[in-house]
Amino acid sequence: MACLLFASNAWADKPVDWQMTFQNAATGIMEEITWFEQYTLWFIIPITLFVLLLLVLVVVKFRESKNPVASKTSHHTGIEIAWTLGPVIILLFLAIPSFQLLTAQLTPPQNPDLTVKATGNQWYWSYEYEVGETPLSFDSLLLKDEDRASIGKSDVEAYPRLLAVDNDVVVPVGKTVRLLVTAADVIHAFAMPAFGVKIDAVPGRLNETWFKADREGLYYGQCSELCGKDHAYMPIAIRVVSEDKYATWLAAAATNVGDANKALMASIDAAAKSVDVAENAAQ
């Protein structure tokens, strides 16, 4: 049981206490975002240290006790050229990869494998799958503690308080998902850190983004736009599974989403347990 719990815990991707870095990237876009963040540090850190050095130098060298008579220098052509060209060059090195990343984020691939519409409400999310002649739709609300046992999400490590929901979004691994985002009342924002996805949900407007998860798992996000008193209780959960498991879940969800989710979690737990037994047998 302990091994199964450990496997479930590692399988869920969520924020951790005192986290200073991004969550592990689950999409190619998030890998690019992580690279860009590390790339910008090569500029930010030297510039910060350089400015600090100049400030210390000015304070020490040009203090009143050392310079009772203040300098009357009005300008220096060489310095003015340097502090103009220097930032321009640095900004070019930042702008080019930044524009490339924005283009990749905002240019959905043609012919996506799946289209999901997410609608923000005060204070929960509604989802609609554009599949077949009859779209699949359901609401996803914050998981209440009293409902954990009945839903099958008693493991607080895998299904954290204030992040877990009653109905997860389920998508297949390695498939392009087009995400249409809107809102029914006020402005919300759909944010999934591990996917590098963050887009506003605006009433009367349909915004579009996309993602392609490269690894299976359970990923958590939240509404990222202040939307009222329960803004903090509007989480997002996306479960990425194999194509076979997704197809089975989709067929069952057409009849009952809750039962389909329970069956999916049972199959995942069974697979994790079988892997753990196989590893122990090999040892």
C-alpha cells in the first residue's frame, strides 16, 4: 500500500512548499519557457551586479568628503553612446527568442486531435468536448473534503486540498489539444503551469490556445484572474492518459462522467500496482 501511495504521489504534478522554480515541463512549449527563463538570467544577473557596482562606486568615490566641490560635467558623448547602444543590443537578444516563443504559443497547429472548450464561471469550470455528434460536457468544481471517499480521491498527496476537483479533464498523451476559453459572467483566466498555458477567459469572447502533453500524469492549475470572493477556490485539473485509457473513459463518460472517472482511476491504480509488484519481483 505504501508503494502504491508513493507511485500515486510521484504521478501527480503539483506545486510544492517553498518552490522557487517552475514545475517540471510536460509540453514542448513549457520546455521552451523554462529555457527562456534560464536564458534571460544570463543577462539579468550581470546587469544587476553591474548596476550595483556602479552605485557603490558612485557612493564611495563621489561622496561629499571626497568631493567638496561638485563636478559640473553636463554630458559625456562616449558614455551616452554606450548606454544607448548597450541596452538596444541586449533587448534584441531578448526580443528575438521572446517573439519566437510567443509565436509558437499563439499559433495552434492545424488539424488538432481534440478540441475542448473551457468556460469560466463563478467559481468553477465547465468543459465541453467536441467529439462525435453529441458533445460531452460536464462541470468541474473544487473537491470537498466530505466528498473525497465517495469520489475515490482520499489520497491528499495525489489530490491536494484546494487543488483537486471532482471531475478532471481527461486528454490523451502525445495528442494536440485545441483549447477554446471563454467565460459566462466575469473575466477569469485558465492557467496550467506545467503546460505553459495561461489565457484569459472573457465573457462574449472565445480565446484559443493549445497544448500537447508529452507525459502521462495529473496536472494542476488555477484561475489566474481575480474574479470574486471565491477566486482562490477555482482549481483546474487535467489528467493525461494513454490513448486506450482515454478512449475507454470517453465512451463511459458519455453515459456518466463520475463513474467513468472512477473506472479510470481504478485502472491507473491497478497499473501502478502491477508495475510495483513486477519491480519487487525483479529485485
